[in-house]
Amino acid sequence: MRTDIFARLDREPEPPKIETPRMSRHRIALFGGTLAFYLAIVIAVLMSSWLVALDWKVMLFRPYQQWPEIHAALDYYVVLGQRGPTAVMVACWLGWRSWRQHTLRPLLTLGASLLLLNLTVGAVKIGLGRLGPHYATRIGSAELFAGGDIFPSGHTANAVVTWGILAYLAATPRARRYLSAMSAIVSLGVGLTTVYLGTHWLSDVLLGWAAGLLILLGLPWVEPLITRAENWIFAARARLGAPGGRPVHPAPAPGAPPPVPAAQQAGGETAAQSPARGPAGRPPAASGRPRPHSAPPGHAVRSERSPATPAGSRRPPHADRAPRGGTAPVRPVAGG
């Protein structure tokens, strides 16, 4: 029995398709406002403005020393922003949805969002090279271009994207509202937790929120590529066939007639599919005898009539045997 995801997709009933989000005017306006906020944070850090001074004030306040009793709990909570554990948890849920919905779009959307996250956030991290609070060397400095990789905050951006993708793929507006609120609370808590632990500046968290939100808002532009990738995967699956070299045959719909074997398709009608033909192509006359049961497809039907034979018996008559029901012939008496 096949146990891969494609076999399960063939057996499950197909649910109604979920509408793909589109790039509406409202979404474009939000994307533009978030992009402007993103650029403003970067410029403020590059110019060592009041935002950098605020970073140092929060860092010197040392929240982890002010409230040490919550340190252990927040060490576990910050895992909700780590790439590996969160991606595995969300991928399991989206994999189940792919199994139920006959589509690879949830998993492909998650993969595309994480790829965009790595490319955009990773490029800015490496390009600006900012050091974290624990490695700062000069008070009041932005600590840029020093070989660091903490600006923007990867934990925060990952929390926004990973948990926000659940709201993006929600099936109903009500579920989308609830999941959007949940992802906002989780990502907000993860960002503030990194500031509490002293692993990120406050401006790192602000830029991480903006970076993750830009990816979620721009995903409708990537939807055509996701659809094309899904079609290519299913087309490749149809060409390669099932595991073990067997071709993939989709399961017949409920109530549909069984598929016709290839032998019957090549040979035309069989005895089970067409009535017997008499002379000159006319159907035989109706008789009082019941019709024989039709054989299943692929099996020949045995006729109830015996083959035609010449009149009379093939066995030669015996001279000494009298016919049944008659008198014995008179034999001559020897010697007399």
C-alpha cells in the first residue's frame, strides 16, 4: 500500500478551494507604509540619531537584572522565534492541511516566505554588520560595520513570518482575525524578550517587525510562482509515476462506472457488453428462458447452448441391442 502524501491526496475527498489573497489597494498601502517605516529605522541607526541613544538607555537599564524572576520562563518563550523549532511545528500543521486539501500550496507558501526571509534579512544583517549589546565597544555608538549580524532581529522577523503565515493561509475571515491577533502577540512578545535578555537592541526589534510584515504583505506577488511550482511538481509526478515504476491511476469518483480494460478497448465490444447478434446482424428473438448473468469485465461469457452437431447420434447402432421401450427383434433358431 502506498503511504506517500500523493497517494493520500488521491484517496481523500476534495474540499472547496480556498481563495488566494490578492494584492488589493489596502494591502499595497500597508506595504508602502511599512516600507517607509523600515527605511526610517535604517536611516535613524545609520545617522546615530535619538533611536541609537534610546538603544543604549534600554541596554544600560539591564532589564534582566531588574526582573530576574522571569528570566527562566523567557528563556523558553524566546524559542517561539527560533527558525528551526517554529518551522517544524508550522510545517507539520501545513502538511496536514495539504493532505486534506489536495494541494501543496500551504507548504510551498511557507517555503517561499522563509526563503524570502533568509534573503532579505540575511542580506541586511551582513551588509550593516552591527554588533549586539553584549559585544558593544563604545557607549553611544551604533556599532555598525563591525562584523556583527543582529540588525534586524532574526528572532522577531521569524516570529512574524512563521506564525503570521497561519493567518495568511486561514480558510475563513474569522480564523484569519484570530490567527492574526495570535501571531501579533507572539511576535511582539518574542521581540521584547530579546530586549529583556540583552541579545538585541530595541531598534533591532523594530526593524525585525517591519521586515517580517513586509514579507507577509508582499506574498500575493509571489502567488503566481507558487502556483507554477505546484503545477510543475504534479506534472513531474504524473510523468514519473508511482514509486516502484507503476503508473499513477487516479481513483474513480463515487458512482462512476469502472474503467474499461485495455483489451476490451482494443477489441471493441465483447459478449458481456453487447447482445448476441443473429443472422444479418439482427438480435435474436426473445424467448422465455432467463438471460445468463453477465460476466465481469475481462472474462469470457460461456454460452448455455451446446455446439451444433449433425442430426442423429455419432455412435453406430448395435445390432444386438434393442431400442428402449420397444420389443426385441425375433432371432432365427439355429439348427432347425
